[in-house]
Amino acid sequence: MTRNITTRPRGQYFDEFAVGDRFQTARRTITQADIVNFAGVSGDFNAPHMDHEFCRTQPYGEPIAHGPLVFAVSTGLLCQSGLNDGTLVAMLGIDKWRIHAPVKVGDTLHLTMEVIETRLTSQGDRGVVGFRREIVNQRGVAVHTMEVQCMYLRDPDRVPSPN
């Protein structure tokens, strides 16, 4: 006897997001290896990230993490949360990205997100979710803030059949 097994992705479908929903990821500590490896991958060996002597003369006093590294770590935390697993189609854009404080070796970060917008695509088989994201350190300081728009699949049980 053959049985059909239905599986459901771990992530949330577009239909499951509502304006005002809030999410928080697990934490991750930034290491010197993170900064050095990101410099190698990106080619960004600028003094604020690599030159300890230069950094001692700056208000932050020691090498700081690259802004895009901090963003990348936050997307990794989001991926590990499972929220997007099997339902995310694409990231469509980042707006109003601001860096409010430096991130240093030993800082522990997590991501908080609030849904600020939902809208169906023109074909109605997918939807766009807008999030306000805050990357927060161990002291509760939002070190980065931004608005991100992502496209998600719709729940197949909620998508109208084409006529």
C-alpha cells in the first residue's frame, strides 16, 4: 500500500505573518576570527578592523567588526531560528540601515524583528513581509537598525486555485 506523506516546511508562510508580530533569535558572540575571516573574504582590511595601533587612537579603542559582518551574523541567526526555512523566496531590499554603536570582539548579539507590513504579490501566490530589525548587543543596545523586505511563499492550502 502506497501512502502519501505530506511534509510542511519549518518556516512561516506569508499567511502566518501579521503586522505587529515580534521575533527574537538566539545569541552569538563576535570573535577575532570572525573579523579576520570577514576581512579575508571581503578584502576589507581597513584600519578600523585590522590595525590595533590606529584603533587605540580612535574613540572605540580597539578593532571593530565590519558593518556587513554584523548584518551577516544577524542573517545567520535568523536562518538558524528556522523562521525562513523552506518558505523564504528572496530578500528584496534593505532600507534605513543605520549603525548606532561599534561591535567589538566579545560582544554578544541577537536579532529582534517586528513585522511592519504585509502585502500579496500581484499574482497572489507569494507575499512580501516588511520587518523592522534591530541587532542588539549584550547590554541591550541596538547596534544596527534597518527595515528589510522579504518575499515568502503562501500556504498552499490558502492560495486560491487558478480558474
